[in-house]
Amino acid sequence: MDLDRIDLDILAALQNNARLANKELAAKVGLAPSSCLQRVRALTREGVLRGHHAQVTASAVGIGLEALVAVRLFRHSRDAFRTLYRHLLSLPEVLAVFHVSGVNDLQVHVAVRGIEHLRELVVEHFAARSEVDHCETAVIFELQRKHALPCYLKDAAPPRAAAAARAPSRRRRARSGR
């Protein structure tokens, strides 16, 4: 799907606040509500918008600790990766699985009740797997996350808000004689 300036404005607005009502979103991007709704539906249908998520405070749901678990596999086969991915993603503690370069093959972001829960998870559900050669954990002391992705599209115009901030207003141009 080729994204134009309005699509990028919609994406920027929704990444900032996914709960915007269609009417508010339409006003932000300068479209009629019906046109805006059609755009959002097209972005969803094409897989550009893949979901809307609530950001929940970890401690409110009993999470006392987050960690990264580095995993090294015994052998690098598609089957080993697929089997391990399926297993890891079936665990409620696993938030994300990253296939990475370097000494380890995967970095797995987990959320647990505490250190004992982390130890149990790694020993029983990671290290005990036949695909796994080595595990190493790193406790996350603090996590700050940005939810908006940067836009690197070469041919797309910048989102309206950014473009408007850079462009001189008509009033300023008139006063300066341009």
C-alpha cells in the first residue's frame, strides 16, 4: 500500500492516541469523518494498522520483574526455530521474541512475578528444551518505551503537524514582505 501524507498523519495521530474518536481523528488530519473512516479501514485491511493496545502498568497486574533471556540454540534449523518460537510464544510470561545476530540467537522479553518465577521459567521452560544450548538472563531495572515508529518513507510528504511547524505562516510571510 502506498501511503500518502494523510495516511501518515492518521498513523501518527493513532500512535499517539489509539482511542481517538473518528470525528476527532478526521478533524486532526483535515478530512470528513466518512473519508477518515474509509482510510482507517483501508489501513487496517492492508495490514498497516495491526491493532490498538492499552498500556497497562505492570505492577497493577502482579508483574514485579521484567527480564531479557538470551537463548543460544544447539543447531540452526528452520524446524528448531519454528518449534522454539511456537513454544515461547505460548508462554504467558513471554512478551516478545527477537531473532538477533551475535553469539545468541534469540532475545526474549519476559514479565514475571519475581526472581523465583524468573528462575523457574528459565529452568523449566527455556533451558530444559532440546533445541536450547545456553540461556543467560538480564534483569530489566527500568523500561521506557516509545510507541510511535519513525517514518523513513523517501517519497512521502512529512506529516502535516511537522510540516506546519517548519513552514512560515501566511501572516509571517506577509509581514516580512515575501
